[in-house]
Amino acid sequence: MKNDTILLAHGSGGKLSRKLITELFMPHFTNEYISPLADAALIDGSDLWRHCEERSDAAISSSAVMTNKKLAFTTDSFVVKPIFFPGGDIGKLAVCGTTNDLAVMGAKPLYLSCGFVLEEGLLIDELHRILDSMAAEAEKNGVKIVTGDTKVVEKGSADKIFINTAGIGIRDNNRSFNEKIKPGDKVIINGTLGDHGIAVLSARENLAIGTPVLSDCASLWHMIDEVLESSNGVKFMRDPTRGGLATVLNEIVHGENFGILLHEDSIPVKEEVNAICELLGFDPLYLANEGKVVLIASEKEAGKIVSIMKKNEIGKDSRIIGEVAASPAGKVFMKTGIGGTRIVDMMIADQLPRIC
Amino acid sequence: MKNDTILLAHGSGGKLSRKLITELFMPHFTNEYISPLADAALIDGSDLWRHCEERSDAAISSSAVMTNKKLAFTTDSFVVKPIFFPGGDIGKLAVCGTTNDLAVMGAKPLYLSCGFVLEEGLLIDELHRILDSMAAEAEKNGVKIVTGDTKVVEKGSADKIFINTAGIGIRDNNRSFNEKIKPGDKVIINGTLGDHGIAVLSARENLAIGTPVLSDCASLWHMIDEVLESSNGVKFMRDPTRGGLATVLNEIVHGENFGILLHEDSIPVKEEVNAICELLGFDPLYLANEGKVVLIASEKEAGKIVSIMKKNEIGKDSRIIGEVAASPAGKVFMKTGIGGTRIVDMMIADQLPRIC
């Protein structure tokens, strides 16, 4: 351990990332709120205010308002390379990424902080464009950027710009989704896989592609809000970013007494994305997405949820792509187009570092 | 503008930092909560919960609990070089810095997020030590680290480790300090200036110093809490980090119809710090501190506040170092030891980059 070092793969979202988090970070930070797998911490409204009441002159009873809400709190750092790519930039990503982490916890995104680490020599014009994107995406989301910080480091000590956004949202407890996942539940996705990964890769490597693939970078809240408003069938949500769909599904089944069966034929992947994947040996199941949500929904509600999602621009390609199965437990497997079945394992390292 | 670039001085906390924030960042992010000078955004409790009530089945009246509190939200990125220095490390700094930003707003620090950007090749053993410091300082503060994120970038794309912490705190409205600053008010500091700056500099440059100067890196909440509990005389608080005491005081008087007069003889500076400053041409007024708070207090309460602060280990050297004066308005000036008066201006660039 003494001379062990951090590897790129520790940031991949795969097995080494999980090892870093569970073996290194978690032992240091243990409390009732932190969870290695959740996208945001959920804090009881009553816990939050209690801290001031100890000193309050008047005795104030907990009201329904406080006990019925949870504050959601999340953070994400963005180091994507290059900082501009087809369909977005690091600024748009920094707003979408963090608000989406709140949204998949069922929380309405409200407030963002942003911390910038700038490399000496960054063009101020580029910074302007990035701030423009952030402001536009925040506006679209109805979130406010309320506090910030800027540090500058010498040329060569960072790579142009890193952005951290932390986010606060509110979740109404009657929108929590704690029902147990069980065989028969459906797996839903709101559109094509891997667009963000391929968009960033093509910009990074200057790939000459006939039709450029645009990143799917988008804010999920409005669509998720509509789903939660109309259905109580959602059991789990997650945005499949680093590590892609395969990683999220493996996290869901890990240590559980159920597995997940995907149907290759129903998994939407753009032709251009498939072509580049085949050329370069990537698998779209592991590529990053930035405007996608995977839902596990009850069998009964799944169809209704898909039709609600389809009404939204970012959900128009929504569909059921698989289901929860009793066996093999703890595994994700896939019925391939030619009729076989293969295991979709957790990857060890990322196919593409610095994707977000 | 087109080819203007970010300079190290944009991160200094001085004039160029202010220009960057007011001319570049603020025009993009305008809302009722953001303020270029505050250390944290304050969000009304009632604003926070309102977002869920729109959908609530029952009509819930705003209770005193909600309208009497404000949520404080802040963020800070830490890029200090080197990551270990006498008296602390980047982890301790990341917890103290953000909780102190909440504390000086009068808010009790409660929850922290942490976002790590790790450079490939960082020793895992070093990361362990940093996490240990973070956990210990959080424990001491009574704050919980509840959510996190880790990114890894290639060797040469960052400098070992950058940490962002965002923090949430709660402020009771009966502890707000909005009373106008006016001539006669006193300026208070809780101890010696420049220790952090010199500690980091000496570690960075391997200065051979007789008595090593330790960083003052410490959490201010408990001392501030005691002051606010016993006195309503506080009109302003700020931690003089980047840019030091001179920068904070210049921000206070900027555009106001009052100035501040400091008494050089009463400003506490360690002998070793003074010696190094004289040798290298630094001014302790501009050096960074990480466990200091500047208070502006009413003339009537100032003595009492100092004696409350003195009871605390980090406040034992507290004292009045100056006062608010009617003229020259908008300026900070100082009565020097030899009887003259000099202007203490806002610096343009930092004396020491990457100090926090």
C-alpha cells in the first residue's frame, strides 16, 4: 500500500472506482447520510432545523412541512477533455450533471454552487462561453447558481478548467421510491446510449465522422418530475454517466437475490455510434451518457411511465430494454440479437477517461 | 478581450480577482441570493420549502420554524501547494475553509460535500493522510461529510490533488448582524497575521527557518458561536484568507462613506513571520490566514466581545486593532509605529499564489 498510486482507472466508475470509494473513502467518512451508491445525500428536514431549535426561545413544534421533506445534497467535479464538444461544453455538463444527480433522487434541483479551478493562460473568451452555457442551462432547469469560488493555478498544473458544482434540492417524502425491486420489474431507458462518450471522443481525437454525433447532455428534471407526478411505480432511478448503463445495472444487482436481463434488440444505439464502436472496439453499454436515466419500474406501471416519458423531447425514444429476473442473482446478462445470452460484467477500467 | 487570458493574479483575491468576479462571473449569474462579497449565500427557510408545497395535498401554513432560519450555502476549491505544510494539509484546509465561510455568516456548519480531482500517480498513502485530516477536522467541527465525487486526470493535468468542499449551514435569524457600520465601531482580530502564508511558503521553498512557523489553519465556529450567543454587537465578520486582512478591510470600505484606521502597534504578528517578511519583502497585512476572523463590532460591545474570544484557544490573542473612521471615506489607512499614517491599498496581484 505504501507506494501504491492513483491510476486513471480509479476515476473510471468501474471496479477500481468502487474499491477506492468503499475501501479508502468510506472508512473515513461514516455517518447516517453518506452512501457509496446514492447520487445525493438525503437529509431530513427536521434534522436540518433541529440544529437551531436547541437555542430557540420559544418551543416550536415540528410541523408537517419539516418532516415531510428531505434536503438532497450532491457534488460533482467536471474535468472533461476537450472542454468544448459537439452538443455541449464543460459548463453545460457541470449544470446538467449535478442537477441530474438530484433529479434521479426524486429531488427538485434548486440551488447550485460552482467552484472553478482555472489554468493560467485559459482564454477569457472561452471562459465567457462556458459561463454562458452554465447560465442558460441553469435557467432552463429553474435552478439558481448562488455561490462560487475561483482558484487559478500555474500553466501545466491543471488542464484549462475544472468545474465543481454542488447542488441542493428538495424531495417531498410522498415522492420517495423505496419499494423493493423484484423479478418482473422492468428496466426503462429514455433514449440512445453512448452519444456523449462518442461526441467527446470524436472531439478529442479529431475523428472525421460523416454525421457528427452530438452529446446527449441534457437536464432530466422536467421529465422525471412528470413521471413522479403521475406514477408511483418507480423503484429506482440513476443517470448512467461514467461507466454507462452496464455499470449502473451491475451496481443495482450487486449482492442482491435478483439479476437483470437485457434484450439487445431493444437497446437503442445510434447507427453512427455503433459504427464508431465497432471500428474502435468500444461497447455502447459502457459509454457515458449525460442526458439519460435508467429506471426500474413495477411491471404494472412500466408501460404508463414509458408513455409519459415519450411526451418529453428528451424522452421521445424511451422504451423498456429489459427486466429483473430471479436468476442468475447478482448478475446482468443480455439476450443477444442472434439468440445467445452473455454476461454484462462490471468493467475494471474505463474505456475513455475524462469523459465528464 | 478576444485573446485575453487568465493570469495567476486573477486568483489572488486582489483587484484582478474582483474584476473577474464583478465583470465576468456576476453578469452571467444574477439572482436574489448571489453576492460578490458574501462568503456564503443565505436562503430563506420558507423559500426552500415553498418549492415542494405547490404540490402538497394539504395546505400547510408557514411556521415560525421556517421563516426564522436561513440556509447558508458556500463552496471553496483548494489547490494549495505543497499539499502538506507545517500545521496542516490540504484536507484540513478544505474542511476549515468552507466551515469558516459558513461561520462568518453566522451559520452553524452542518453538512459538507467533497469533490476530489486526483492526478494519476498520487500516492494512496498521501490520500489516506488527507482523508484522515478531513475526517478529524469535520469531527471537531461537528460537521458531516455526506456526499462526494472523485475524478482522476492524467499525470501532468493537475497537481497531485485539488479538493472542493461545499457546505450547508443554518443561521437563526435572531443572530443576523445587519446593523450599519459607523464611525467609532471597532476592528477586532483573534490573533497573529500571516502564519498560514509563511507556513505554506516555507514548505514550498524549503526555507530553513529556526523556529518553523505553523499554519493557523483552524475552525472558527465554536468561538464565533460563543460571541454571537453573548453579544449582539457584531456588525460584520470575515475570514481574511487570500489577500489577507488588508483585502478584507478594503472590501468593507469600498464605496462606503467611512474608512478604517488601523494601529500598527496593536496588530499582532509573530516575530518569525515579521523576520521572513522583511527578508523577502512581504507584508503580513496581505498574507493569507486560515484560522482568523476579522470582526467589526459596536464600540459599546467590542471589549466584551474580545474577552469572550480570549477564552477560546484560537482567540487567546484577540484584540482591537483599529476603528471605523468618518474620513478618508472608502480607504483603509494605518497609524504606523513611528507616528506616520499610510494608506493600506487593495493589492493588484497576490504575493503568493496557491496558498489555499
